Amino acid sequence: MLTVAGMAIESFVAALPKVELHVHLVGSASVPTVLELAARYPDGPVPTGAAELAEFYRFRDFAHFAEVYMAVSSLIRDQQDLASLVLGVARDLSAQNARYVELTVTPYTHVLEGIPMRAVTEALDVSARQARERYGIDIAYIFDIAAEQGVEGVKGTLEHALDHPPERLVGFGLGGSEQRRAPHMDAIRDAFRAAVAAGLHSVPHAGEMSGPETIWAAVRELGAERIGHGISAVRDPGLVAHLREAAIPLEVCPTSNVRTGQVAAIEEHPLPAMLAAGLVVTVNSDDPPMFGTTLTREYLALAQVFGLGAAEIAGIARNAVRASFLPEQGKAALLAEIDALVTGP
């Protein structure tokens, strides 16, 4: 039996206080929730049977994944749908001993589905308060631009973030196809400047489905404080040195990278090379039900696939705490809990 810190790996990971930095609201919807929504809106493109949904979630590549993701997004049509998703994330993460989550929301998608900006914000605010009351988990939000939505999506996301922000909005992100950003980069740069000037943190995706140049652009042009994915960084020694020296954290999502075809197999994931290079690595679940994973399973893989021990696994959990936008008091409390678990009574 694989053990760490004197206990079975499953027990150690279950007891480990966790922070989730990279998880998308729609992609976190549980299978029962998606099936319920599909049945509620039978005019939508999502199957209503469990077997058919499982097949629907077999992704050929990232473009196919994005297509499926947008299909599920089209089922979110009112405030209650949104609130149900947030509370579902809170319930599922709380059961995994996650204490804090920075939840990525692509608000313009929901506005396009007919939910007014103020209504989106109200749903996010109410459900964050209920999540704390019911599940004891703190939720903060990151508003995410989807590259596929073009300049209108950029402008709409920024307007929402500046004029109708949720109470717990902490970050401004950029997702979707990295190859489709180029035509809109001027607008994206302007939006990030405005968001950062308003006090939001810059947390774009980069280097997931493209090379190191996208990560360089995120750092140099968007002022990235964290990088979503960043797995191609290891191809560029100069970039590795910069990320290490600047201590820019990377939100690594191993199972996601395999399921969208960015990495051939989990055993071939560059996470060990990233750790060996001294990069600040965090582990996250991205779109867990769509990828057949959980935050707990991502942590288990650190031991079962990559051979990490207790100190290394706890170090990655600490990285996530330090890389979060929690107040310092909250970080200190979580770090103390992790230390106590590793050292024992």
C-alpha cells in the first residue's frame, strides 16, 4: 500500500486542506446537474441520457472540447441555473476538504443567453454567501474572456467586471482557443490594463495548446500574476528562468491536458520537469466532471503517477495557498493546517 506521512495516500490527500485555483463554473457542473438541465431544456444540444452524455464528453481535441463546453453553457438560462452550479461546485469541493476556490466564470456567455449582467452578478453573490453558510467554503470569482467571442466578448466582460462586479470578484482571465486571440489582442491588452487598474488580478490561460510565446505574451503584455496551465514553458529555458525568478505560479491541470489532447498520456505530463526546474506549480481540476476527475484525484496522481512524497505533495498544496488571492490571515491559517498534518501530533 502506498503511504505518505505514515498514512495511506488516500487518507493523506483526504485530510489535506486544499485550495482550487483553476476550475470553470460550467465545466464543474456534475453529470446529474447537466442531465437535469438537458431535460429542462430539451431544445438544447446536450444529450439527456447518462450513456449518451458520457459519449458526448469524449473529446477529439481542444476545439471539440470547446464546442461541447459551449453546448453545456447554452443550458444556463436564468439566475437559478447559475446559482445551482455555484452551489454544486461548493458542495463537491467541500467534500474534498477544499477550503477556498477561485471560480472562473465567463459572464458574457450567460449574457448572450439572455441573463442580464446585474442578474448574473446577483446569482453569483447570493450563491457565494450560501456556499459559505451551507458548506463552509469561501468562493472568489475570476471573470474570464473567451477568445472565441471576439471584441464584443472582450468589451462585454470588461464592462461587467467594472460596472457590475460580484462582491468577491478578484481576477480577470483569458481562456478559449489560444490560436484565436491574435485578431483581438489590442482589445484584450486594453481590457487587462483597465481591469488591473481597477484592482483585479491578471490570471490568463497561456501555454496550454500553444508554445512558450503565448506565456511570454501573457507576462509581458497582460501582466500575468499567475498562468493558467503554462505547460509549454519547459520548452524555453529562458522562460523557465523568468518564471522561476519572478515566482509566477502555474495552474497545472494534468488530467485536463490529457483529455483535450495536449499531452498524450498522464505519465508523459511535464509536471515533474516543471517541479525539477523550480517552478511554482499548483494542481487543479479545470472542468472535473467533463474530464472524469476531481481535485482529490489530481492530488492522488502526484503520488500514484509522479511518485511524489508527503513533503512534495504538501508543498504543492502550500503553493496553491500562497498563489491564491486570499487575505494573508486566511493564508496563514491554511498553511498552519497543512504543516500540522505533515508533522503530526
